[in-house]
Amino acid sequence: MALADIQDSAISLAAAVGIGLLVGLERERRKGGGPRRIQAGIRTFTIASLLGAAAATAGGAWTLPAMILALAGLLAVAYARSPVTDAGITTGSALLLTLALGALAMRAPEAAVSIAVVATIVLAARARLHAFVRQSITDEEWRDGLVLAAAALVVLPFIPDRYVGPLQAFNPRTTWTFVVLIMGIGALGHVAQRMLGASWGLAAAGFASGFVSSLATVGAMGARVRADPLMFRAAVSGALMSCVATVLQLAVVVGASSLDAVRAIAMPLVAAGATGVVLAVGFSLWAFRQPGQPEFLADRAFGLGKAIGLAAAVTALTLLSFLLQDRFGRTGLTLGVAVAGFADAHAVAASVASLVASGKVAPHEAVVPILAALSTNAISKAILAFTSGGARFAAPIVGGLALQVAAAWLAALVP
């Protein structure tokens, strides 16, 4: 046997031993004592991993399955003789997995060790996982999670990825990807709110809610100021942070349609986002001097109807953009998306990025239309801030939005 083969075998064997020790150490810590102790500990798991390594080394199509069946039989006997009436199957399952990972380590030690680490983390996080599932997740959130999983893992893979329809303007895969992104971002924002809680104030809540709808968040913050003027500082911070979320979400939806487009718009978006963060943090520090932090939690992780509606808007705006581009060229495209930006900047940006992806528009030509949509959307937020929270609330919002938009345009103009 060559020296390289000996070294590889030694590494694989060490990985198998390490897997058994790692998983076994976690089980040993939970083994307990007395007649109700867990049946297997660090020695049993190490031996199981070595059994798998031996089975893989010995070769033969039936060697490893025979080992697994033999271990499963031993586990069945052990559980049948156990005085514990509800012993559970976690340790037994982990033991069978360890045997299989020991065998895998002889062929792919990196993959085997990675799986073992993940399995150990899951085993060690037992109490926290149980508490999270039973106490933290509501039934509605669980249903939303299943809907998101089905949309991303069941529906998306079967949707065709090609441009169809008038002017080849519609890509079903891109449209549904946008639906999944909107739901996923909304879910992440919801989780962020749940984890951070009220102690971080409306800044964190505004940032999380801004992924769902920055316009709605600005309106909600304005309503809070009208109801309680003492919340002025925190509400302004939350509204400004929702505008930062708008910029981040804009980058995500543009990147989902065209990586070239997001590269072209990257610096303006970074400038706008950084400006918004500085302003929001300033108001947050000012707000933290006040006693008490209000609670602001979303009712749903995301809205499926909203996500589908937004995707439909993207499709319609993409078709409109194609028509304007075909009829009037770049000028017509810019005017069209600027008007549409009053309602929603993300759908417009995604439609422009689709033009880039289809080759209708060069990446650098997408910068002005996207920034035009961002600018008109900022006007909508400014109007909503005034109508919902009054002039005192609107003044810093308008100033912050103006600085964000100015920073974006300046970054786009600088060569």
C-alpha cells in the first residue's frame, strides 16, 4: 500500500473515531444514572462508529446493511428490557446514524464529520428546540412556515425557467422566485422582531416590518406618534429603519432577476442604505434616553396574498416596461417606472432587472430607472408620514429620505 493511501486511511479512521467520541460525549452528558439512565454512552457510540468503519473497509454489498440490522436488533432488545416506559428513540437513532457515519468517514471524511457536528448540535439543543417549537411558535406561524416551504421546495423546482408571452417579457420562474423572496424576507423580519423583542425599541421593529412594507410601517409609526407624542423619537427611528429595509430588499429582488443589474446599482444602494442607518441610529440613541420601549409586533410572518399580488404587479410592470422600451426607448422606460414607483419600488426594480436579464437593457442603463423608482417611492413615504403623523413627525422623515435619495444619486454620478 502506498504512503498516500496509508495517510488517507489514517485520516478516515481518525474521523470515524472523532465522530463516535463527539456524538457519544453529548449522549454521555445526558445519560444520567440509576435504572432510568440512557442505554448508550461515549464508549458505545465510539464502538458503533468503528463498526461502521470496519464494515466499509471490509467491503461487500451486504456487510454494512448487516451491521445496521444487527445494531438495530440489539437496540430493540435493549429497549424491550429497559425499565423506562417511554425511553424514546433519539439515542437509538443517533447510534444508527453514528454507525453509518463511521462507514461514510472511510470514503468521505469531511462530509461525515460535518453531518456528525450538525447531529450533535441538534442533540445538544434538545431543550431549546422543544421550548421553541412548543412555546414560541404559534399555530399561524407554523402554517406560514409550511406554506413558505411548499412554495420554495415543492412549487419552485417545477416552474419553467424561460421567457414567454408578448415580447418575451414573462419568466414564470423569476416571478415565483419573487413570491418566495417576499415571503422569506417577511418571515425573517418577523423572526427578528420575535427575537429582539421590545427592549430594542421601534428601531428594530421598524427594520423588521420594513421588509414586509415600508409604506405601511411609516404609516404605523406616524399613527403611534399621534396616539402618544412621547414616542416621537423612537417612531422616527423605526420609520427610518424601515427605509433601510427597503434598500436591502431592493437589492435582493434586483439580484433575483439579474446579478448584472445588482452589480451596476450596488454603490448607489450602499450609499442610500448607509445614510439611512446613520440617521436611524442617531434617532435610536436619542430615543434610548427615554424610559420604556414600546412593543410593535407583526400579526403574521408574511402575507401570501401580498406576495402573490406583488409578483403580479412585477409581471404587469415588466410587460409595461418592455412595451415602453420597445416603443420609446430608454426615456419611455424611465418615465414609466418613475410613475409606477409611487406605488412600489421593488416591483418596478424587479421589472427593470428582468429587462437586463433578457438582454433588452444594458446593466448600466438600469441604474437611472431604478433610482427614479426609489425617488418617487420616497415621495409617497413623505406624504404618508405627513398624513399619518403630522408635520412634526414628517419633518425628520422627509429630511432622512431626501438625504438617502441624494446619496444614491451622487453615488451613481460619481465615476
